[in-house]
Amino acid sequence: MGTVDLGTTERYQLTTPRRSEWIDHTPGMADASAAWLAGLDGRLAAADRRAEVILGTPILAPAAVVRLGRLIADTAPRLAPGLLARDGDAIIVALAKLAIRGGPTYVKLGQLIATTRGLMPDNVTDAFAGCRDAVPPASSAAIASTLRRSGVLDAVRSWDRDPIASASVAQVHAAVLNDGTEVVIKVRRPGIVGLVASDAAYLMPALQFAEARDERLRVANLSGAVELMLRLFAQECDLVLEATSAVQLALAFEKAGVDVHVPAPLPGLVTKRVMVMERVHGVSAADVEGSAQFGHVAGDLVRLAIAGVLETTLVDGIFHGDLHPGNVLITESGMSLVDFGIVGRLTQQQRMALVRLLPAAFAEDRTGIVEALEAFGALPEGVDAQAFLDILPTPPTDEERRQMMNDPDFLEQRIRMLLRAVTAAGFKAPPQLTLFFKNILYLGDAVARHAPDMDVIAETSAAVLRVASRLGAA
């Protein structure tokens, strides 16, 4: 199995500046953030090792055998007909039902697939859409036990046993500190690492078996998505690493002058399994009517989102890796991001390649796209560049260019055509590039929801040019 490089070396790293309003706002944050940042490389390396252990779990491990037996009994009647008939649609539907019924590992995979619309075929992403809200919470007794062992309960006056949000890796509870401060507590699901390792033992072989028998599944590259998911999971389950990522993103936004709020993890109340954070009151960005109650100009919020994604990515090499409406909140003061378990980190070479790739992609400059992908490290060594050019879709007509400027859906279709051409050629996009283009597609969705009259290409291109000019002057 090939490994997936999540960019843990040669990164551009942010360190705590001499003065930071975000740092100064939270007592003890200066020392805590410095310690978290100093330990970043070690935690990323530990996450890599954790991923290798998970991916290397043998299929005959006792826990894996028991888990597999239960799932086979539950899902074989649904999955077998599609496999025997080599019916890709039936296999996809069966796998989506398995994801919903199979527990956190499968729901996490389903959520990842559901948010890759444009990177995978529509029939695949649509089938897994039901996974977004399919994770029941862990028992309050198990969560209470984790909180007691973490030591954070000494600082907590009360906490709500019913979670605000329940995800595959962790869940979030409202709480009040002893001094009356409203907070949220993020708690890693008890036993989640062992459960995921047991599932990984047979999930990858099963997907590879299915892909070998269906061309569309092979193009969808579900086995690659699983490996990426497991490597990202290995990072998500360390909440100290998440606190570090929150610090880096907050400093990146502050440095860029982009007014996107990052809730602060509270010093002294962060462990590998539990993280106490500042509470943010807002509504999901998907709630257009709810967002309107705050009186913000929708176009300004979308421009803020575009600037936030591009500034932090291209200038500081870090970006929120899981943008979706549930992680983007509209508040009285503007916009806030939450959930920093998945964060993309780019090398300087990758950032410079992205500065070249985005304008080339918008203009569908075929040669420019290939050169930028090569500079990013996305093309295999020794690839025939001309052969790759030959399979790219033809450049858009003048009429199609005008449509792209005013129709986010059409722009998304063009991006999907390009990405599918890459996949069909047998190239595997680096994970960081996949995460970044997920963000670009999310921005297109945000435009469609909140500012449908906005020229998304013009706005994005202007932001890229601003960043490029800053980098050129540096």
C-alpha cells in the first residue's frame, strides 16, 4: 500500500508573535501556545506512527475478526448481490447503508465521501449524504469517566450531558467553568482508536476487491479515500494537536488582517482526549435565514471566506481542512470557524505552485495546469506531460467562460471535469491538494447560497493576485 504524505516536513511554521490580540485575550495563552507550537513536529510524527499502526492491523486480529463477523452478518445480504452482479450502483448504495449502520469509522468515511462532491462522481457522494448526521452520542457515563481521568472537571461547575454535536471522533458538550465562563468541552470517543484499527483491518481489502470489479469504483478511488481518512483520523484523535492547529490558524488570520474568529482552547484544560474551548454562539452558514438575522451583508461574508481560505493557505501554508456549513458559524460579530481536527499544511514549494495553479485552472490554461501540478508534486515522476494534456477537457468557449464567471454550479462542473481527467489518467492527487480543492468547492457552494450574483472567479482571482503580489514583494 502506498503511503499518503500529509506534509509533516519542510512546512512553513507560524510562531507566536511578540504581540497578538488573540493571544493576549486569553490568560496563559502566550506560554501555552508557545509550548503547543514547540511540540508540533513531535505530535505530527506520533500521528504518522499511529496511522501506520492502524493501517497495519492484521485482518486476523481478534478484535477485527469479531467486528468483521458482526458486520458481515448485518450487511452481507445487502452487499453480496451488487458484488456478484458487478453492479457499481448497487455496491455504492450498499456501502452507504453500511456506513450509517457500521459505527463511527464508517460514518467518518461516509462524511468524507459526502463532502467530496466534485472530486468523486455524484452518484457516490449523493449515496453517502445521509452520513452527515448519523453518529449517535457515546454514553454520558463513558464521557464522564473520560472527563474525570482528564482532570479538567476540577475547573468545571457544570456540564450538559446531552452533547451539542456528536461526530465520529469526538463530541462536544456545553459547560460552565467555576468562574461562570461559558465554554464547550470536546471529548474524544472512548475506545475509538481501537475500534477504527479493527475496522481498518478488513475495510481496505474489501474496497480494493470491489474496485477491481468495477471501473467507476476504481475511478472513485474509495480505497485511497479510506487511507486518507485513516491518516487524518490519526491526527484528529489528538486534541492537543487540534489546539495547536487552532493557534496556528488564529495567528494566520490575524497576520493577514482577515476578521475570522477562532475560538481559543483554554490553557491548562487541554489534554490528548479532552479540550475545553471558548464557546461561540452562532448559526450554521447553511442557515441562510438564520444568518440574515445578524444583519451582515452576505457578499461581504463570502468575500471574507474567500480571503480567509486563500490568505492562510498561500501566505502561511495552513488552512482549515474540513470546511463545511457545520464548521462555519455566522455570529453577531461576523464569522467563526470551529473544529480544527483536520488542518492542511503546505510546504513553501507547494504554496508557490498553488499561486500558479489557481489562475491556470480558472483560465483552463492546460500547459499552465500541468506545469503547476508538476511543481506541486502531484504528477508521478517521468509522466508523459503531453499524454496528460491530451486527456484534459478542451478549454471553455467564450460563452462558457462568461457562464463560469456568473454561475458557481457551472464553475464546479468545470473543476470536476479537470479532476476527473486527472483521476482517469491514474494520477492520485496529493491529500493536501484534495483538501484545498474541497475548500474551493465549498466556497462555490457558499456563493450559491449567500451571494448568487457574485462573480466568484473574479473575486477569487483578485484575492490570488493580492496574495501573489505580497509574496513577490516579500
